[in-house]
Amino acid sequence: MAFREGPVSRAVGILVTASAYVAGAVLVLLMLLTTVDVVGRYFFNAPLTGVFDLTHFAVLIMTFLSFAYCAYHGAHVAIELLYNRLGRSVQRVLDPAINLVGCLLFVLIAWRALVQSVDVREFTEASQLLTIPFFPFYWVLAFGAGLMALVLALRIFVPAPESDEAA
């Protein structure tokens, strides 16, 4: 489901697309890293050190930087058994309410990630093998959650144009 064209929608679209490209690049790097690790482990008996740490960070980056892209394009899985049986007037009330609850949830996640990043930085928490600091990844999490909240807010205030297709 696409948004109506407008400067805010286009700007958010560019931002979520850039975020998704970063997530995709991290996925490709993770694929290459895993391949090198497996080849090194099974053919040369020399696995890469710290792949476990890097995999955790990569999955976090890929997940939170791709949420907003999926939401922007309406690509998240939705179970519509009950929703499709409701009248159009109920659906028009339910859609913004659901987006508002989701927006508030992701604002809360972003806020708590920022607060937690301060604590993690003060205690110098880091990964076990490579001792990579955790706090920048809390910022990535906060950015991704904030971007998701922005997309959900956009869905409330800039709804998609009505389609003529029957559901």
C-alpha cells in the first residue's frame, strides 16, 4: 500500500530506502563472513575469531533498519481473517488506531534504547571476543525504531489512496 505523493512521504521513502540498502549491504557482508568462516573451519581448520559477535550485531542492524521499509511498502504479514469481515467504516477507525498503538510502541522502544545506550556506555559493556562496544548498536536500534514510528505516524496522517479493487 503506497502513500499519497507529497514532500514528507517522498523524504520518508528516501530515508527508509537508504536504511534498507544499509541492511541489505550488512546481509551481504554477513553472508560473505559466514562463508569464509565455514570454509576456514572445515577445509583449513582455521575458523575466524569473533564471527559469533559480528553475527549478533549484523542481525540487529538488518532487523531494525529494515522494519520501516517493510511498513512503508505495506509488506508486513497481516492476519486479516476478522478484519476483512468488518465493515469499511469500522476498518477506517481501526486502521489509525492500530497505527497509533504501533507508533507509540516504537517510540517507546527508541526512547528506551537511547536511555539504555547511556548506561551501557558508562559501564563500558562490550562483546565477549572482539570487545566491540555495545552502545553504538543501541543507537542503530533507536534509529530503526524511530524510523518505524515515523512511518506508522505517516500512515495515520497521510493515508494511502483508496483503491477500486474489491478485497
